Amino acid sequence: MKKKGKSTFSKIIAWLHLWPSIVAGIILVFVSLTGTIIIYGDEIMQWSAGKEARYVEPKGTPLKIDEITALHKEKFPGHSFSYIVVDKDPSKSWVINSVDLKDRKLSFIYINPYTGEILKQDHSISFFYVMAQLHSNLLMGKTGGWIVAISTIIFVLSTLTGLVLWWPKKWTKATRDSSFKIKWKAKFKRLNYDLHNVFGFYSAIICFLLGMTGLLIFFSPLMKGTVSLFGGEGKMWFYTLQDYPRDHEATKDLAYYDTNVLIQKAFDLHPDKTIIRIWTYNYDNVSIYPFFLGTNAGLKSEEGKEAIYFDKFSGEMVNDSKEQKIYDKVDNLVWQIHMGQWWGQLGKFSTFLAGIIATSLPITGFLVWWGRRNKKSKTKK
């Protein structure tokens, strides 16, 4: 009896799983590897800073943000800083994200908020910034961004088609074992197949989420549409700043509102939060402070984020619509998932493992294809 061949559907799925991934394989390995390196960036940067830079002796009242801004300009001429992280713990130093405008190098400046003493300037963030640029655009600007985006679409497609191919036609003990277990003592060809097939299954959900959140970050209309599904119609904080330009003539004689009062008010409104990331981008030309509260500040997101926008001169809350709050939460969640900050250290470790597997899948997949290709060639001969 003639053996029944593969269905047209199976052939299409197999083609979609193989050939786009072969074409984008090197890019996918590179993007996955650089993304995996970034995951523990926060912990590495804290270790690099050291305990002496992260803790201070509380004395008196902390400096105001405008005073710290002036101090930063004095101590680091030619530098700009985009945000400062304020900790609820009075014994913690404050952290400034600073950039040298000449060579575009980033650093974290640890400052004693009571005395203004610069405790340390740590440059480890520069390494992770370069990794992030390699991850998102291969250091090739918009062209590189599109290359990565197209490769990510292939990655998502490969993940979905891989699940279809993984699914056994019949569930027996043998198929369960081959689908969920790796034969570590098998020969290389079988071991490589198991590493691709089994690890691919275990990492599929996280890999899919990493790919989709990456696409949301790159394609702003896709992000906007996703936010709209949740009832949000707000803007990214960067664009929100443009809606609140400073009227220099009207405010030239006005003093900035005491930011220590605003910080305390923010913590009172959200007593479960432990940090505030205060954005100071284009500080002298906008009239509001974006306060992003959370239980931890990562490179691109806050755990348990709550956003408050304060007027710099009146201290009143602005931009307080429900739609804006939804936007801030969805945008933050996308970044949390993409950076592995979605479930504390367990989520981060799971994302790290998934990143290692994602890096290996194009390699093990290529070896599976190459082995079968050679086998077919020998059979024909």
C-alpha cells in the first residue's frame, strides 16, 4: 500500500517555517543574543555602581530638582540629563541619567540628594545602550530598524508554524516522550533535533510575546491600535511634553514649585510605590514634570507603573485623563514584557532562558535542515 504523503497545508507550514528563517537566520541569532544580554542590565549596573554610591546618610531636606539640574550643568558642562530616579528610602542616593552631548556617551550619576555630592559617575549603561541599538536597528538607523522588524515578523511566524509542526498527529507515550523530553545521550543529529523541537516548544509563548512586543514598539500605529482596544487614546510622555510648552515671558518671574512637596504628594497618592522616575527632558522649555512611580525602575519601564503629570509652577496635576492613564499602563506593560520585567526575578529569569533558546533555534534549525539535505543528496546518488 502506498504511503500517504504530506497534505498541502503541512507542506505550506513546513515551507513557511523553514525558508524565511533560513534567510533571516543570522539576523535572528544576533537580535536574540543582544536582547538576551540586556535582560540583566539593571542588576549589572547596580553591581557596577557599588554600595557606596547607592547609599547615603539622610541629613536635612533633599535638594529640589531645579537645584540638581543647575548642579548637573555646573559639574558636567556639555552634558544633558533626561531623568532622575528618586527613591522613597531616604538612605538611597538619587540617580541621574546623563549624556555627553559631544560623543553621545551615557552614564548614571549617583548623587547625594542632601548635599549635592557626586558619589559616582558610572558608564556601564553605555555598554547596554550600544547593545540596545544593535538589538533594535543593528546601528544602522531606520534601515536597520526595518531589517530587524522584518526579521522579527519572520521570528513570530516561525514560532507559530513551529508549534503546528511540533504537534503530534497522534498522542502516544512515544510521541509524548519525543515532544517533551530531550534524549541527552542520543547521537548528535537526534540531540540537535530534540534541542530545536523540545526547547522550541517550552519557549514558544515567551518567544511569541517578545516578538510581538518588539513589533508593537517599532510600529507606532500598531501600538496605538492596541492601546485603543483597551480604551486608551493618550500619547507617549515624550509627545505629551510638546502639548505643554513653557511660556517664558509669562513665567520668567515665577519660581518652580517645590519638587519635594510634589514627590511626597506622589508617594502619598500611591503609598505602595517605592521609586519615582522624574523626566527632565528639555527641562527649561516645558511646563510639566512627568512623574512615573513604581516598585522598581528598569531601563525602559517601571514595575507597577502609575503616571502623574505636575505643572512645574502651580504644582497642580495635569493631563489626568483616564485615556492617558490607560496609554501609560499599556505602553509600560509592553516594555515590561519585552525587557523581562513582567513577574519579578522569575519573569526575568524565564525571559533570559527563552532568549538563550531563541538565539539557538536558528542554529539548531539550520543543522536539522542541513542534515536532511545531505541525507536526500546521498539517497539520490
